[in-house]
Amino acid sequence: MSTEFAQRKSIEQVEEGTELAPKFDADGLIPAVTTDYVSGELLMQGYMNAEALRRTIETGEAHYFSRSRGVLWHKGGTSGLVQTVRELLIDDDQDCVWLRVDVAGGASCHVGYRSCFYRRIPIGADAETGPLQFTESDKVFDPQAVYGDAPNPTKL
């Protein structure tokens, strides 16, 4: 099975039509926001290329494109923390996708936290009070036990 995307022909087609015609950026990527299907909690934001979007549609499991490593990856392929897609939505301009998922193992962050958004940036009057504030205190899993000495997927 191979998912084909429609050519973008008109604003009406893209905004009001029924054809999937995603707009990938100059690097061939589309942003992908991922939330927990039940709670709505924001788990992560990543990118997909056309192949990642196709595989996600065809398998029902989240696939992304790693900009830092330049490779397609199946979320949970190494860790077992697979994201099963319960609903896949696309925005009005078809230039961003939203995955609503169930997460095997309860975590989506390679650092071990449930969500990749585990630190708060102080704002307003609190901005002068100090550093980033952790919103999660316990990790769901130990990254060293899961990934071993594999290189950190985050490129500095």
C-alpha cells in the first residue's frame, strides 16, 4: 500500500477540499504536534517528511524525521515506547499535522520524562527569578538502561 498526496492546486482545494495535499517546507518537512489521546497533554513536537507521514498513515504508528540525525525514525522502535495514532489531523493550510496518540510505556521523551515539555520558562515578573523550572520530577524510564551508550539524538 502506498499513500499518495494530491498536488496543491488552489486555496479552495487545500482549505475546503477533501484531498490530502500537505505543504512541506523547503527542507521537505512538515511540523508534527503530538498529544496524549485521552488527556490532551502535549507530549512532543517533531517533524515529518513525506515518507514519515506516509508510514504513519499506513501503519497507524508515529514515524518522524530527525533533523539532527537526518534519518526517518519509528517512535518507540528502539525504546518500545511506541505511539499508536488514534487520530491524525491536518490544519487548514495543510502545513502542520496533529497526532493524538496512546503511548506504550507512558513516555514520549528520550530523556525519560513523559513529555518533552518538562521545563517551564519563567515569564513576566517571574522572569527575573531564575532558571528554567522543572514541571516533572520523576522520569518514566532510565534512558541509559534503554539506549545504553547510543549517541544522544539531540544535536547541540
